Amino acid sequence: MSRMGDLVRRLRRQPRHQGATAMPTVRYATSPLLASRTPPWRVKFLIGLIGVGFAVLVGRAAWIQIIHNDFYLQQGASRYERRIELPANRGRILDRHGELLASSIPAPSLWAIPKDFEATPAEFKSLARLLDMPPVELKKRLGASANFVWLRRQVDDKVAQQVADLKIKGVHELKESKRQYPAGEAVAHVVGFTNIEDAGQEGIELAYQKQLVGRDGVRHVIKDRLGRVVESVGDLVPADDGRDIRLSIDAKVQFAAYQRIRDAVALHKAKAGSVVVLDAVTGEVLALANVPSYTPSDRRNLTGAQLRNRALTDTFEPGSTIKPFIVGWALETGRVKPTTMIATAPGRLTIDGATITDSHPHGDLTVEEVIQKSSNVGAAKIGLMMQPREMWELFTAVGLGQKPHIDFPGVVTGRLRPYKSWRRIEQVTMSYGYGLSASLFQLAQAYTVFARDGELIPISLLKRDGTGDDAAPAKAPFIKTALKPMVAPPFAAMASPALAQDKADSTALVPMPGTRIMSAQTARDVRKMLSMVTGNGGTAPKAQTDAYSVGGKTGTAHKQEGKGYAGHKYRSWFVGIAPINNPRIVVAVMVDEPGDGIYFGGDVAAPVFSQVVQQTLNRLGVVPDLAVRPDIKAMKSEEESF
């Protein structure tokens, strides 16, 4: 029995599956880990960490949902809201009668997402042809960026439609604004142009950029995932279109002036030419034309010579056109009278070793004839009657050496050195226009002194309506000291003379107030001398017109080259007034470097003056004051001294 019991006990101790290993029995109650005590600080530390973490989460939630929720609301809204800009229309540029000189029209621009671009070789070739670029250039452009590239901006509607018909994936169209210039090259130097971003670069487009550009508007909308507008949200800020700018320019006068100077430049094989036409009553610029010119809407291969507004930016020695001012001041100060005799024989005058000459000896000349014959010797002797300070103040008062007060880029000052540094010979040469420089625009304004009976009037490129701010005179040229005679007693200040209104003009002309330079009688005496210049025995009979009396002064000068003067390069000009007894316009003409062997101002510039005066006064409706057409061919022309 005992043996049987032992066997049973051994069988019970064996595993049920043969080969299995028996698991050891663990007594947890006696485990040393459970037997050791946990430190109290560890429990507190863990509980503290949990509490801090919970507090951070609560604070973060409060920050996001309560305190700083604007940012996250904006971020959420940005996923479905869109801000659409409403572009403002750029203001128009108009002539004085409302004729368009510059305006904006819609123009499609083509762009692409290169990573989405898919086109067959034939489609790619057609696209390159429509974009007017070689396929190699188109491929290079598409490789410049993965997300956005311009293909061609401001294309014609026909081209945009043809590209759309290709249905090339990744090619898109955007509506932009394109500037157009109906008057073309005739008014290019006045109006200027904008760049591809519609920002002014030259002329009025640049000078009045802030007024023309306007302010873009904005509209907030909700778009779906396909980019379609679902609804509008938020406030609508409408676009504020740019202001229209109305110029004083008369488009027809401008075109006529441009044609005449262009033809003269071609006829005399000249380098360039300019014309300025001023309204002597209102001080408005009626025309400002230059050759060579350019087409503002097509500026490919432009040169600096084409872009330059020579009438405002180029300065030159004014030559004999200065003589009327010297004679005028001598009359004003009582030093001479129109009939005073000036000895000019033998046609030469030596001052400090330098010799001044006339074109030929004239003998004794009256002061009137000094202007009529354009005698350098006569002008020099009259100039020597004055002090240098007087001459400097006179030149400064009429705007020479002063920047013209017009809002236009590139306007130049010219050169007029301080009188204290003048040598005697320099004072003499300045009497007939050498040793100082001015622009054609400055000369035209200076001659308003004679047209307006002794007043220099401010000039404007904007139309003056005679009301409000437009009627306010521009800032007068800076005069360092009061212009007073240094020999004769000063004359009393006089009111501006009444200006007769043209019978054919139905609107009242508002005379622009000016700055008194000399008396009305002196100005009239000088005007008579200017009319003699264009008459028999003067230097410019070719300035005469068919129906209007005219007067003016020729100018011819050697061009400066380096430190001296070029022997066979000249500038020719003519500055004049019409009608001479009741002036309405001042016209200044300059032809640069005529190359056909004819270079005197009376032969080159005076005929342009005649044509421009005739067309301008007809356009303004001025009643002719000549009953009989002057026989210009029968008049004897005097060779000008220069």
C-alpha cells in the first residue's frame, strides 16, 4: 500500500504534456518589491505633474477659445473667404476741349501654372506663335517657376481668344488695363506714358501720377473648393477712380505745330526741333512739340534723343533773342529813346582784346534799327550803359536762370552766373545772348513781357477756367532784389492794361495776373521794333503771315562743343508775338543743327513761326488784322549778326 501511494504522488507531480517545463511557483506576499515602502514625495510629485499638465491644457484652451480667438477665427476664415481687389480706373488725360489724349482700356493678360501645363507639340507650337515668341523662349519661361509665370501681358482680344480656343491645360487669362494714346507722337512729349504696371514714367503721366492712379477697392467673398464665389461677406469698399487731367494743350494746335517743325527738320536735314505756343492772355500752353518723337503705345527700340522733351530740358545760348530785353531796359531807364542814334561803324568793337563784329558794317543806327538789323555792336554799346547788377536783375526777373514753375519732370534752370563774377567782355557778350543759357520754354515765357505790356505772366500746362484754384497765378519767378533803374528814376507801378477780347470768341478770356517788369509804353515800343524785324529790311520777313501782323526776333548761334564753339554747327530760332498790336499768342521755334547749308533763324525758324501763327490764330477765332497780304518776296532781308 505504501508503494502504491508513492507512485500516485510521483505521477501527480509530473507535467501533463511530455517534454513541457513546469512553471515555478511565486509567492507574491513575500516579494521584496512589495515588501519595500514607496517614498511619500514621489507620489506628491507625480500628482503635481498631472495637475500642472491639466492647468496648462486648460490655459491653452482658454487662450485659443476666449482670449486670442481672433487670430484663429481669421485663420479659419482664410480657408474659405477671399479678398477680391476692385481695381480703380486710371484717370484720363484730355486736351482743353475734352479731346482724349490718354485713356485706359481693358486688355487681357495671359499667364500659366507650369506644373499644370499640358500641351501637345502642335499646341505648344501654336501657343508660341500666338504669343509672338520662339518655342525655345516659351519653354524657358515655363521652366522659370512651378506655380506662376506671365506668358504675355496686355495682348489683343483676338490673340487672347485664339489662345483660349487651344484649351491648353494650365494656361489662364487675367483682365488688366492698358493705356492708349490716340494723338500718338504729336503729343508724346507732353502726355508721356506709363509702364506695364500702369505707373507714370514720363510727362503728365508721371507728373500727376497721384491724381491719375486713384485707389483700388476691395470685396470680401466666400468661395467653394472649386474657387466659385458663393456669397459676399463683410463690407464693400468701392474703387475710387483716378481724376481726369485737363491740359491747356489744344490738340489741333499741337498737331499743326508738330507737323510744321517735323517738316522743317526734314527740309533742312536738321538734328532736332521744338515749338512752344503760349496764350498771351491766360498764360496757358497751347502747344509744346518736339522732333524727333515717338509713339507712346509702342516704345520698342527707343533712344534718349526721342524721349527728350527738348523745349523744356535742353538749354542753349539764346543769342540775339536777348537784344530786345537789353534795349527795353535802356528805354525804361531813360538812357535811350527809339530814335537815339548808335554808332556801329566800322562793324567791329574791341573790348579787352576781344573783337565783336556785325555781319557787315551798318554805320549809324537808331535803337529801333539795332533790333531790326540785329547789330551786335549796337547791342553791346547799349549794354555797356548799364551796370552788371542791372542786367542780372533784368534777366532774373524775366525768368532766366530760374526754374519754370510748372509741374513737369525734367524742367531745367539754365545758367546765369552771379553778376559779381562778370568780366567786362562777358557783360558785353551777354548783351547779345552769349555767356548765359536758357530753354526754349523760358524764352517763350520771357517774351510775354512784351506781349502783356510789360508784365511777365505765369505759365500753366493745365487748363485755366478763370474760377477757383485754376485762376490763381502760379508762383512768380524768384527775384533776389527789386528790379529798379540804377540811373533813371524808377517808374510808378501801373495797373495791367485791358486786353481786348476777340470778336469771334464767345467765352470771356480771363487775363492772368503777372509781375510788372517794365512799363506798358516801353513794351509797346519794343513790340514796334519786333514788327520791324519781320518787315522790309529786317532779318525775318519770312515770319510774315497772310492775315495777321507779327513781330519777333531771330536768333542764330554756333553750337557749343567742348570748351569752344563748333565752326559749322548752328542753332536757329525765332521768338515772336501775334497779332502785334493786340497780342494773343507767343510762339517760339528752335531748329537744332540744320545741315543743308541754310542756318539763319530768319530762313529756318521764321517760316515755321509763320505757319504756326496762321493756323493757331485761325483755330482760336482771332479776327485778322491785315487787310492785304504782305508781299514777302518783295521784302529785302537783312543778314543777321551772331
